[in-house]
Amino acid sequence: MHLVREKDSGRLQYDWFLNDEQTVYMVRETYQDSAGMLEHISNLGNTLGTLLDVYDLTVEVFETPPREVVAALKDFAPTVYSPYQSLEKLST
């Protein structure tokens, strides 16, 4: 969390959730754009390798990612959910 807070400039949201049994973590990340996501992946560096030694990782992408993001995530075999329908947030 500290690494993300200090280094990621394109992050909009970075939340960790833990189930009741404390056996499954879910991390929800959103970025301003694909450059922000690529920056995050780069910033994690060795920390990501350490996490992968401890945790199983499943990656889900909720957007149609550009080629650069697909390439950066290819080793994680992400499930990609392309936009279908949404309600835009109404400004007040």
C-alpha cells in the first residue's frame, strides 16, 4: 500500500478487501488511463514477485485494454470483460 501511495501517479482507486475467513484478498484498482496502469505494474517490480510467491493471483480487467496493457499482463492470463452496458454517473 505504501509503495502504491508513494509512487503511482495515475491511480484513482486502490482498495484491498478480505473475506470473513481471511483466506481470500480482492484488490480493486482503477487508473486514469492505461499509462497509469502500466506505471503501477512497473512500480511494483520485485514486490510483485514476492506477492506471487505467497498468493495465487487472478487478474480481471473490466475494459477493453490497449495492446500495451495486454502485453504487460500476458503472463497473468487475465480475464477481460469488455464494456457492454453502463449508466454514467450523473453530475450534480
